[in-house]
Amino acid sequence: MPQDQVIARYYPTLDTVVTLDEFNDLTEVPYGDGLFYRVTVSREVEYADLDENVITEYAPSQASKIVASTIVEVSAPASPTLRFQSMAPTGIMVDSVSLIWPKAAYNARYHVYKMNNQGNWVKIHELQSNDSEILLSISDTDLGDDSLKLLNETGDKLSHHFKVIAENTSGMLSNEENILTIFNEDDWTQI
């Protein structure tokens, strides 16, 4: 919503206009979003009323053409720390598995990976969100099912490794890997 605010000051000794917008009317800096401004100049007018009181008013000029800009992020986002929620494990399976992580950047894109049997990371999902906490059911990924096996056919324990890489609006990727291993009770919330 447009708002009138003083965001520029003229410094005659420097013959310079300094423009500033601290985004006080927003909860966070809108990196990558289009910002549109119109510039007006207010002229100070002083006059005396009938009782000879000096009155100061400001007369605005006509608004300029629209000036467009964007704010660019200059640092890579932090890597999200994953947790997961699921039903209680049945011994060989865990059902209703969802990955949970906190917001890493404004309007970030998240690349979700799972390690395959050969030890390679395979991208299973990509999403963009500005939510403060992201909840992703693994059934909404390329896995297509929200259940994971905890034991193989011979009764050996299986581990499932996931990671999320965050991408900010400048295309910069998080550069750390915070790996979640399922089933690790330290990172688990039962639903």
C-alpha cells in the first residue's frame, strides 16, 4: 500500500540529494521485490495571517514519473537446520513423515535432497516460501510416499539422510550442509 513519507533530504552545500527508505512500514526488507516510488518536492511557504502571526506551510510539487528499484541481497543465506515429525515408528516403518525447517531468507527458494543408496544427493523437491517455518510432507516430494522403511529385508537398520539448500532472491545458495538422519530421536517430533 502506498504511503507518503519523507525519504530524501537535499544538502545544498554538497549539491546532493540523499534518499533513504528503512522499510519501517514492513516486517522485513523486501529483497528482490519491485519497489516503486514517486518523488515530490515540498516548498516551504511562510505568510502572515490577519493577526500578523507567521504561518509556515508546505506546498508539494506535482509527483514525478514512477521510479522503480529493487534491493539486492549480498550475502548467502544460512543453511536450514532440519527436524522431522512423524507417527511413532512401528519397528520396521515410520509413517506420516514431514520435514520441518525455519525460514532462511526473505522469499527463499528451498532445494530438498535425499541421499540415495550409492551415497549421492538426489534433488526430490523444490519450493519457494516466505513462511517463518516450512513443513513439507515427503509424500509431496518425488518420493511420493510419506513412509520410510527403518529395517531392510535382512533386519539391518536403514538410515535416511536429507538436507535442504536455501537460495535467496539474488540466486546465492547456502554453503553449509545440515544433514538430517531419520530415524534420530533428537530431531523428531511425534504427531
